Amino acid sequence: MSGQTTVTTAGTEVALGSIRVNGAVAVKALAANTGYMYVGNAGDGTVAATTGYQLAAGEQVILGYVGSLATVMVDSSVNGEKVCWLVLEVM
């Protein structure tokens, strides 16, 4: 499984997706991005520049076990930036 998630308005986090994945997920900032993407969850369902894992264009992070894409939040420093994601393994 794979997909892309767009942050329409910078500073407003969105869920990576809504499906259950039960495995590891790679999240990568698209090469065309001009700003930073922030990935994570501060524990309250939010992420921001001060709480997220920062990704520049083309950088990625591997998230070990993700039960649902809805628990992974993404935000951006520029409107309309995107991340792509890929399920690496199913547990």
C-alpha cells in the first residue's frame, strides 16, 4: 500500500491517512517541496514545527509499527506541500 498526503494550509496538521496498516511505514517529503514537512504526534493528535520530526525535500523517516495512518500527523511550513508514504511490512 502507498499514497500521498497534502497539507493544504501550512501550520494546520492533517492525518497521514485513515486506514489501518499494522506494520512499518516509510514517510518521505516530496522532492518538489520548497519548505519543511513535520511528522509525528505530540500525544494529543497534533504535530507542529516544534514537536514534529522535520523532513526537508527528499528526506524520509521509517516509522516502526503504525496501527493506523490516522495516528500519524503531518504539517508543513509551506501551503500545498506533500509527503508520500509506503507500507514496508505487515505484522
